[in-house]
Amino acid sequence: MKIYIDGQYFDEQNAKISVFDHGLLYGDGIFEGIRAYNGRVFRLKEHIDRLFYSAKAILLTIPISHAEMMKAVVDTCRENGLRDGYIRLLVTRGVGTLGLNPNKCKRPSVIVIADKIQLYPKEYYERGLDIITVPTTRNLHNAVNPAIKSLNYLNNILAKIEANNGGCEEAIMLNNEGYVAECTGDNIFLVKGNQLQTPPLSAGALYGITRNTVMDLAREAGLQVMEPNLTRYDVFNADEVFLTGTGAEVVPVVKVDGRVIGTGKPGPATRDLVKRYHELVQSTGEPIFAEKSGRK
């Protein structure tokens, strides 16, 4: 595997950062998780847009342009011959001192890793997930704003530990007001009649790329898409529940906190959106390899 670090490629065993990089010392940096399907990088522009929004929010100056960042991602996929997989894009504050002061970091670092994707086991997509609600709450907007995809992911990691300790792969995180925010690594959706409901960004939900894509697909399918504040009661009494994320794609949920959701099986709306999503990702995206013109 070839890993991109600041304009150069390194073998996996030689891809290193300084122990004084503030991304390592303090989690001072940002990231994006991106997917490649069938030789194309899905929603690349949207991911890079979000990366730059996160950077602006933490006063981190990305050392290359938006176009150069897109090219770095595509080139790294090509360098690794990746047609289907996962790209982890990181921007750290860079090398500094042992103090907190970010002004001591002279230049941020850009890292691109393109590798195989690790999905949930196939049976979870077929029979659905059992999930729980965990005590750890979503970050406050006036702390590390949940819209920022920062390298300091400890809040979600603690919630993931609680999920695992409860025998689950995923878990619902509430915000400080008790409303549903999102899961530890995925956005959450409810189907109720002809409505598709998902927590608003103001509740702490991440501005998810997959979230937005699924909302568009749902509208095309004739569902009424809404973003109300949701409680656990709403989740328990939904007809269907599913999660979305770059890695997870669209995965059904059949039980929450011991309550069976709907029929206890992946519902028709979820199955339809899974189908629509898979069809879309196979034909959309930034080409990694030169496309054939079809002419002789």
C-alpha cells in the first residue's frame, strides 16, 4: 500500500508522522472517510467541501487547494490500483511543541490512505442490527461542535465502548436535552407511515454525506422527508429504523433497547432505499482511472 503524506508516497511501513504532530498529541486535526465504487470516488467534492468547513471552524489553514485535495485523493486511489474501497483523508495541525499553542505548528500535514473497506458482517444487512442507547451524550455545540469531523473522536469512542459492552455494534447517542442526535459512527433514520424522519443538525446530527444522499433518494421514492427533534419513544414506535454512513452505507435496525422495531425484520422502505443507494454509487463519482471513450 502507498500512503500519501504531504505530496509524497510512502510504503506502509515507512509512512510516519512526528511524535510532535499535534494531531497525535492533542487530536488537533480533521478527517473525512470517503468511498470508492467501481473505479469512482463517490461524492468527492462534497467530502472535500466538508473537510474545508471543518478546517475553517478550527482555524486550520489547509496547505493545498480544494482542487489539489481532490486530485490527491484520486491519485492515491490510482497509485494503489483501488477500484472499490475506503479512503481516509486527514489534515493534522502539524509538528509543534509539547504545549497546546497551535501557532507553534508551522505547517499542517495532509495524509491520504486508500485501502479495502471493512463493512458490517453481511448478516447484519440481511437480518438487521440490535442497538442500544448509551449514557455518553453527543458533544455540545458550544464545546467541540459536532459538525466538525475532528481527530479528537473520544466522545464517540466512549459511546462505542458502551455499545460493545452492551453486546451491540452500534448505539444511539442523545444530546444534552435528551433528544436523539446520531449513533456512534452513523446517522439514524426512522420510517413512520409515508414519512422519513431523521434528527436535525441542531440536535447534534452530523451533516452526513450518505445522510443527504439517502434523503434525496427518499424524496425520489415519494417519501416525505422530515427533520424533527426525536425521542427514544419515537424510535421505539417507528415502523422501520436504519442507519447510514460512508462505511455502513444503509443498514437496517430491528431492535432498540430491547424493543422490536416494526415486524422485527428490515422493512420495505429500507430495502428500497438500500437498492436505490447501491444503484447510485455504482454509476456516480469522480473517475479514478481514464475512462474508455467507446470509440475505435
